[in-house]
Amino acid sequence: MKVDWDHLQFFLVLARTKTLTSAARIIGVEHSTVARRIQALEQTLGTTLFKREATGYELTFEGLALVPQVEQMEQAFLQIEKPNQPLQGRVRIGTPEGFGTAFLARLLAEFSIRYPLLTIDLIPVPKMIKLSHREADIVVSIDRPTSGPYIITRLSDYCLKIYASKNYLSQNPPIRRLEDLTQHRFVNYIDDLVYSPELYCLERLPLKLSANFRSSSILAQQIAVSAGAGLAILPKFLADDKPELEEVLEQQVRFNHTFWMLTFVDLQHEPRIKLVWDYLRQQADQYQHLLVD
């Protein structure tokens, strides 16, 4: 069985973009050409690599298994073609929305300047990124997977506290003890859109509290709190640099959580993956004071 390398390149681009149109635009061909190449590759291998979903072309189990093999070939080819050039390629990083936006975006921007031939895809979203579906190469998660072919490390602990705007606090009853919280408005997650049990912080307080403003986005919650919508439990790294916000009951309410970082076992030694992996660990250590007291 002889596999055409060009077919594999088309496969890799479609696996990353998920649509024929996007893949065709990147490669510089018609979308029908991409479809023919994929069909030819599937016929050669005797298996289906993609399934058509509403979101685009999703990899089958066989397609998922093929991706790291082709990526290794891609890196080897680049090194042979340009052995003296810095690392090239793409690294896709999936993270919780607040952490990716408020903490990692600036750091990864600096990284991308240092390594201009690497493409960094940062995916900060209010949902769980599925490493098993190859949605990312490296995932930062608030939940530690219990199984899977993953390399997992504790990236950092982080803390969450109660915050409110100074303007809100000046116009509402004082908060000196836990019970005083029952007199106040709260901002929180939408119950049926909470993607992890770790996000249930307000519900862990020994009081009957309800939210008047809710959002699936932690960034939207922070903005709402800054605008005076009420109090909210927010990550330190998201709230401490906002001059309009003030910590409430700092000695009484605090939640400690952990960010886990994971990648596939078969990707851990990829030079570009290892470079980003090590950089994220170094930055989390260096800026630990922004994440936890």
C-alpha cells in the first residue's frame, strides 16, 4: 500500500479546519479538490477518516489515530527541508475562558513574538475542550481526567473570592459577616450551562443565595460586577487588577482550585509541543502571585 504524501497533507489541513472551504483556501485549491484527495486517501487506507456533522468534518476514531502520525511526518519533513530554521507548525491550546483571556493571552503573545514561525491557536471558551476529539494539542482544565492516554501535570493552583464594585458597596448595606450576604444581589453561572462541578462556588456557601444576573461567561460576570450588578465569586487573576472592584469578606470566603495541563502521550516529545508545554509551566510558576495568595 503506497500512501501519497500530498493526500496526507490535505488530510491534516481538513482535520484542523473542519471545512472543505477553509481547507481549500489554505492550500490554494478548489474545495472539490480537497474532497477528492480525502476520498482517495480513504480508499487507499480502506477506512473512513471523517464523518460529516453539523459543525463540519469531524474525525472518526481512525482519523483521530492518524493525526499524530501525520503530524510527526510533517515535522520531520520540515526539519529535512529547512534544518537550520527555528521550529515551525501550529500548537493549539484549549483553556477555560477567563484563564485563557485574562492570564495566558498576553504571555502567549510574547511567546509568539519570540517564535515567529510557530502558529499559536489559543481557544479560551466557557466549556470543556475535548482533548480526546483532538480539539487541541494542549488543554488546561479545571477537571483532572481519570483515564485516557494523556500526560497530566498540575499547572497551578488558583483562588476565587467574593468581589463587588466599590460603587455597589457604597450604595448597599455593609457586609461584615457571612450572614450579611443574604441582603445582596449576586452574579453567577446559569445552572444548566455549568460545564464542571468546580464552578459551583456560590452554592457551597452555607446560605440560601440566588443570582439576579447570570451568564455562562466568567468574563461577562466580571463585567456585570464591575457595572454594579451585585457580588460574585471570581478568580483572583481576573479581578485583582480591576481598580473598581473590592474584595469582600476576605478572611472568611475563599475557594482553592487547580488548573491541570494535559496532552496526548504521543505528542509529549514533539519539539513544538514540548516548547509550549515547558513555557506554560514556567510562566505559571513565575506569575504564581497573580493566581493564588
